[in-house]
Amino acid sequence: MKMEVSVKKIKSDAEGLFRRGEYFCSEAIVSSIRSNFELDMPEEMIAMASGFPVGIGRSKCVCGAISGGIIAIGYFFGRTKGGDSRVEKALALANEMQEEFKKNHKVLCCHIHTKGMDMASGEHKDQCVGFTGEVAEIAANIIVRELGIKNLDLEV
């Protein structure tokens, strides 16, 4: 794992993956985190994010970008054994991330964010590309802060 990353590049890469149609929001976030941190994370972790776009399986419930960010945070801070108290840190950091998003957008609900939009339109895609980048940035900032990783964007 790299101990120096550019959070701006993580954001940009996630946005680009979505904008180019390579991945949807949640997948793009996991892929960008994986590649930029150079994680020994199996590609199947990206696949695990495939059911979350368009508000979990196109239900327009929780924003898929939020789900992707939570997957990324869980990778670093979640537990792999029942009873492991690390779950408390994962929960706190996931809550921090979604609260930051809600501070900027009021709700997590895809249905509300896309109300009245044509799902294939430029307006919808532009908004979701932006949400993807924003959540990738929030998640990356949390990971960088919590693990003491150097953010190359803060170099003077």
C-alpha cells in the first residue's frame, strides 16, 4: 500500500471512470481507491460494489456513491471476525462520511437527488459524476487522516 497519495487524483480518477462509462458510481470509487493506494485488494472488491448504483439496484434509495465510499472505508477499518470491536471505528467513519455528504446535499436518497431528471440525460450524469468524485474525496481524506498517509496535494 502506498503511503503517499493525491486525494485530488483519487477524486478525478473516480469521476473519469464514471464519466467514461467504465464503471458506475460505487464501482468507480472502489476502483480509484484500489488503484491509487495500490492495494493488494482483489478486483472482486470492485464487483462487490456493482449492486449499489442508482440507489441500490436501481431502486433510487441510498446514493450509490455513498455505498461505494462505505465499502472503501470498510476495507480499511472494518472487521473480518465476529465480535471484533473494530466495527465501531468503521461505523463511526462511515457515519462521518455520510454526514459530510448530507451537510452538502441534505439527504442520501437518490430519488430526491434525481427527481425530475431523465436518467440518461447529461444533467443526471453530471450530477452523479460530481457525487462520485465528492464521495471518493471524502473517503480518501478519512483514510489518509486515520492511517497517517501523506496527501501529496498538501505539499507546499
